[in-house]
Amino acid sequence: MSAVASPLPRPRRQLPLRRWWPVAIIALVVLAAILAPWLAPYDPNAQNLAGRLKPPGTVSRSFHYWLGSDELGRDLLSRIIHGARVSLIVAFASVILSGTVGTVLGMIAGYRRGLVETAVMRVVDIFLSIPAVLLAIITVAVLGPSLVNVIMVLALTRWPRYARVAYSQTLSVATMPYVRLAALMGAGSGRILFRHILPNIIGAVSVVATLEFGLMVLFEAGLSFLGLGVQPPTASWGAMLSTGRNYVATAWWAATLPGLCLFVLVLAVNLTGDAVRDRLDPRFR
């Protein structure tokens, strides 16, 4: 009798580690930002001129600089933790504001068509023709640097991207039979937009929002680096890079550590955005 080969066991599907570590990093940064007053060992603005530019691990009479100190003797670890709060607040607020405005205008333009479509999309074309960084710098310079102004400026410069995506998605969804049937049954434009169209385009908008989040973190850091963002003594990663670059030769940690935190956070957000796109868009599955 010939032996019948038994089928090989099917391997279990496991989520690769690369899918989880970016989310873990983002969750860690968010948790640190929320618990900043309790996690930070010292006041981020407390100065100690006797302990200025101390290397990481320095222990003095009243301070223990785990990550070193800056040019004013402020604890770098405390300022990095509080700087994460500023970056996340600006990124979250600007993404929510720009995403809401852009998505609503894009849906209206894609559904109403005609003059409304022409007016909205021409405004979108005008905004997209101007470099976002240049527009943000000019606007902040006119309005003045502050946390609220930075959020408003970033939302003003980034809403056209959401409008483009929502507009193109609405054009395809609006021709679906269930949307036409809802219109024939007497449903208003608002009900059709937010009850039938929005749930079907929210996936594409979410992908854009995830990718835009990392860009907002970079924009905030860039404006603060130029002195147009959050003003001193408030801790900001971009401002810490700006002041720390003057001491790179003698105190590398003053600029390297905030820059490394910025790099890791943006990388984790971008990888998470790619994973969300692969999950929601069937073309990438």
C-alpha cells in the first residue's frame, strides 16, 4: 500500500511587526503629551544657568539631566515631552479643521455641479498653485506668530487637498442608484450628502488625513524653527532645533535629540498612513 502524504498545515496569518511599531510609537507620544505635567521631571521653562549645556546623564546638586540641558540650563527631557504636546495639538487641530472644510466643500462641488462646482474648484486651483510653505510663512508673518494663528494658517493652506479628494469621490458616488433613488424619494441635499455620500468617501478622506498629520507636524516645526510658530519660552521641537543648531559643535544633544524625536514621529505617522491606505483602498490590498 502506498502511503498517502498528509497535507501540510496551513501557516497562521500573523500581522507583521512593521504594522504595529509605528502605531505603538504614536500612542507613546500621544500618551506622553497628555501626561506631560506628570511625566516631565522638571518645569520645562525652569532655568539653571549654572547647569547650561550639560551632557546627557549629568547629575548636579538639584538637577538630574537625563537627556542633557540647553543653553539656559533647562532640562531637555522635560522640554521634549512638552514639545510633543504642542506638535500634536497643532497637527490634530489643523487636520480636523482643514479636513472638515475641504471635505464639505468638495462634496458640495461634486454633487451640485454647475456654477458651484466651477467656483469651488477654481478656488482650489488657486490655492494649489501657491506653495503651501510660502503661503503659510506670509500669512503667519501678517497675522503674527501664535498657537492659534499657526493652526488657522495650516488649515488654510491644506484644505484644498481634501476638497480635491472629496470632489472626485463624490462624482463617482453621486451616480450610484441608491443616491438617485434617495433624491427621487424627496431627500434633501444635506441628507444625501451626509447620510449617503459621506459614509462612502470617508475612507479616502481618512487616508489623506493620516498622511497630512505628519506633514502638519513638520510644518509646525518649520514655522517654529523660523521664529513664526509657537513663541518662547513655550517648548517646541522646531524652536529647540533652531536654538540648538548654534551649539552643535559643543552640545550636539541640544539639536540632535529634538530632531530625532521629530524624525521618528513623522516616520511612524507616514508608515501608519500607508497601512491605512492599504487597508481601506482595495487597489493596494
